[in-house]
Amino acid sequence: MGGTSEREIDFSPDLSEEYQKRFDALTDELIEFQESLDREVAIKDEVRTIEDKMDKEISEDRVKYLASLNVLLDLIEINYDIRKDTEFCVVRPDPDQYKDDPKKFKKQERAILQKERRAQFKEESVREFVREMENDTRRNATGERSILDLISDGKDLYQDLVPFLNQDREEIAEDLEDVVHPYIQKVETGKKCPHTGLDLMDIWRYFRYTWLTPYNTVPGRNINFLIRNKAKPNHPVMGIASLASPMMNLSVRDDFIGWTIDAVEQNLQRKKRVHEYKEQLPKEKRTADKKTRTVTQTEWLESEEEYHKRVSEFCSDLRAALEKSIENAISNIRYDDFIDEYSELSEDRFNNPDDTLIEILKEIEQQAEKTIENGNGENPEKKDSWEKRSETALFRKKRSSALQKLLRDRKYFHEHSDKDDEKFIREGLSSSSGRKAIKTALKETKKERVGANMMNIMVCGAIPPYNHILGGKLVAMALTGPEVINMYQDKYGDYQSKIASSMKGEPVTKPNELVFLDTTGLFEVGSAQYDRIRVPTENGRIEYEEVGYTEGYGSVQFGPETRKRLSQVTQMEEGRKVVKGRFGEGISPRIRKIRRGLRNCGLETDVLKHESRRIVYGIELARNTQEYLFGVDDNPEYYWEFENPKKEQESIYQHWIDRWASMRVQKQEILEEIREFDKHEFKLSNEIDFDNRQSSLSEFIIRNS
């Protein structure tokens, strides 16, 4: 980004006269302070003063002021600067300030992530959970023991690994399995660890709290895993992982798969590679300042004949997939109740839509929206049948809205059915109505596949001391295996889609074949965990492929107290709970709540842009992943044979030993780091106690400032 002015965001909350005066006085004081800690203390002191008054009276003006202060505090805590001339502004940190220093960059990013993570340890229920899991002396009738029994001791692991120090890698690869023998275990609540008696979900949850990012439950599909070491007593945990429903909209991933107009247009271009190089200028054109020029050369990666053949096949497959997508989408939306309600409607009218049909659908949508706006919409999840769920205001609105677009765009496909495939696609892209129809069909294709055939790697990493031998790569590789694909199928094979079933008014089960994973690194700079991961199989190689970057937009910079205050403002301002977070309301309820709260405070929503971009990785689990996700192929062609999933899964662990672990145990410094690991120092209670002491110190400073 450019200069400071381009990073400035106006911060002028819409406050009553009383609180505007307090805000002006406070911001004048903040400008005088140069240190962020002094600014934080001043804001916290003001928050405490206002909160003390809340005991006597809760007013909308007071809540709005508190919410604005909480937002400002969160921003200053993640290194936003401030300016004040005629208006008060916050200044987003310069994204290029650590461009040449990855260590400082990661330190800054960790500070942002740690803010919310530490907030969870203020909950007494979390602290009590940690104490129970760490209780070394606990021995009850069920044989439950401490979580420490599932953490490998650094000195013990060092003693097992040090003999490998001077062996060659082939010998190490053969013998290391006696020390490190991984396997993957699906985590299910209520199932006990046979070695400790602890609940598997409790084990996973404890280790999840050690992560840099906060632990939050998410709606949708979810499977958690432990990676354990069967070569050691109690089968200690080497790493943890979690697969969750992917983001509905992730532009770089969608481009990669082909679900966007841009991707379609790119596929219509002849494949090429552009080279740039310097060449010396002719003698007569050289000057003292300029002796070379930049030359661009195009290398064609396909002949004209290959290009025309590929595009012809692509357009044929694309058109068939788009038309199929539109027809399937319409057939999966209930409208018989609309026909019953309106005498003008009929099955024939839906097959041959006209203006009357579209007007009635608009009327149904507006009526449903009005019901929701008035707070009279029933919660679909409280209805005991899919048919009744489809009749709630929320799904009447969704059905009528979707049908308007689908019927309009099916009409476009029908009206241009006489054109050949390539002409249909190219001319469609050049007209507004054609682009709308193609875009709608692409969106429906994505909706059909995102919820059933893809998962996001939400959690993936090693537990010390196995991180020193690249246990994170082991976990990432294990998630691509046939046992994981089978576990997904076992859990969701007969799963009835909530949204699709509520739209159709009857059970809808999608083809739940897991063919694609996506994930992001923690930082914009390269991920040591995911880079260069390649898993060999009988039918090819599974890779973690970089597909682009996230946009650096989200809610990670705002803590739970801020989110609570912003929601309070919205409820008081609009008289209802606008975003309820119900399944089916839409994506990203947290961001929608924050955005609405910021607007109701009179604040710019630009503060949601945190500039913390992350690398996006895509992992194809089948040779025809893109064709399957695009709707061209009906069945996935997996890289794995599935003849012996256990054996195939174990081949992943052996490859990890051969490629990564055997290399690490040859390094003295790595073994020394393992020996230094003390699981008693790793305990979460140490961190919680430290945070409590820091919190007490902060409270002392505020009270005595």
C-alpha cells in the first residue's frame, strides 16, 4: 500500500453530545501518548469508568460509546496508529514494514492471533477443564489418567533417537518405526482412549487450546483426528487435525477449480508462457544511462490445432454441465405450495415462465422478507419436517429468490439452444444476459459440490516434541489418505443436507465423495508445514498446491467483548437480533454481526480489512477432481486404490519417515531441542497462570493510573 493517508480510516462514531465530549477528550489524550501501552491503559480506564455507570443505567448511547472504545482498543492492541487533525483517524499498519524480515512479520501476526486466544482462558469453565485434564494424581474407578501421559517426554525420545545420529538415511528409515509408528484416530465424543480412559474429544480439545489460533466451534460438517505413536507406551499424541465445512466463497480456490467467469474466460485462451529478458541495445542506440532493453517473448504451450480441439471439447463439456446444473437446481426447489396459493400459477407456467410468474415470486419474496424484518420469522430448525421447514419465512424467501434467477437463466439457455457449443459460450460471455446465465449455473454447480465433496483443513499440526522431526508435515500428509476419505464417507455418506432438504421440502442426500481439501497457512509468507508436500500413490502424486492468497479481510482482530458490545448496539438500535446465526441464514454470521454493529456505531467497516493475507493451498484427492467438481464427470477417480486402505495409509507414514523424519534425526541440534522439551513446562495451566498474573498487573496499572 502507499503512503500513510491511504492507510488512514476515519474513526468518528455517531455519539450523543455527552459521549462525544468524552470521546474528544480521550482522543486528545491518546494523541499525546507515544507508546501503545499508555494508549491501551487510557482506553481501558475510560471503559471501566463507563461500565461502572452501567450498573445504574443501561442506555443505547452508553453501549454505543463502549462498543466504539472496544473497537479502538482492539485496533491499537494490534499496532494501529492514530492521527487527529480535524477528524480522528486510525492508521492501518504498513503491510510492507516487515517485507524483508519474516521473523518480525510473524511476530506481529502472532500478536494479533494471541489476543482472542488468551481471551478464552478467562472463562472459568476452560480453566477448570485444563486443571482436570492435567491432574497427575487422578486415578478413579474408570482408570482415567492425566493428559500428561499422552505427551512424550523429551529426554526419553532423545535417548531413543540419538543412536540414529551417525547412521545413513536408509538404515534410519528401516529402524525408525520402532521409535515412531504413527496412526490416525478419528475423534468421537464419548469414546474413550483405551490407554488412559480419557474422552477422545477431551484429549483433542486440550491440545487444540495449545494452538496459536483460538478454539471456536463452527457450524456444518466437522471431523477431528489425533495422530498417535503406537511405538511408545500410552500411544502419545504426535499431532491433531480437523476437517470442517469449507468457505462458500474463496475466490482463488474457485478460480482454480473453474467455478468463476474469469476461469472460463482463461480456459478459452491459448496456453502460453511469457518470458522477459534483457538484451544489449544496438551500439548506435546505447547511452551512458541505458545500455540494455527488456524483451518480451511468448512461448506457445499448445499448437493452433491442439488449442482449437481443447477449446471445442471444453465448451461442449461446460455447456452440458451448466445446463444440467440449472435443471437440477430447479428440480430441487419446492414450488407446489406457491401454485396452491396463487390461482394464476401452474406447472405449465413454471415450465414456460413469463412476467406474471416472476412478479408473483417477487411478491412472495418481499412478504417473507417483511415477516423476517418484523421479527416474526419462525426458526426452521424447530420444525419437525423438511416440508414445514420449507414453509418458514426464511425458506420461502430463499426459494422464491432462487427461482427468479434460475427460471430467467434457464430461459436464456432454451432461447439459444440452436447455437453450437463454442459459439454459445463465447457469445454468452459477451452479453449481459448470457454472463448472468453462465454465472448462475456456475454458482449452482459450486453449491452442489462445496457442501458435499470438499472440506477445509481447519486444524493441522504437530504436538511437541514431534514438531522437531516435522510432525506437522506428517499430519498434513495423513489427511490425504484413504482411511480419512473412508472416515468422511462413513460419517456423511447418508447425510441429509439441511439447506437442500429445506429448499426441496423433502430429504436430499448429495453424493458425499471427498475429492478436494483446501487450507491456508498461518501467514502470508511460505508455510514450512505445507510446502513441498507430495504423497506418492499407485496412480500419481497428491500435492499441496499454492493457488493464491486470501484477501486479508475478517474478524480476527476483534475480541469477544467487542463482538458482544457491537451486537448489543445492533439490538438496541434496530430493536431485534438481526443476525441470529441460524443454519440457512447465510455465510459468516460473525462478520455480518460485526459489520452491522460497526455501521450502527457510525464506524467505517474498512477496519474489517486486517491486511493479514494468507497463502491458500488446494489438495486434489482424485485424478479428475476438477472435472468431478465441475459436474463434467459423475464419479471420482481416486489416486488411492482402496484395496487395502490400512496398508495404503501406512505407506504415507513410511514416506514421511523416508523423506522427512530420517533427515531430521541426523541433526544434532534437532535432537538437542527434543531433549530440552519438558512436558511439565508445556502444560496449559502455566500459560493460564501467567495470563492471570499479567491481567492482575494490568488491572493494577489501570486502577492506579
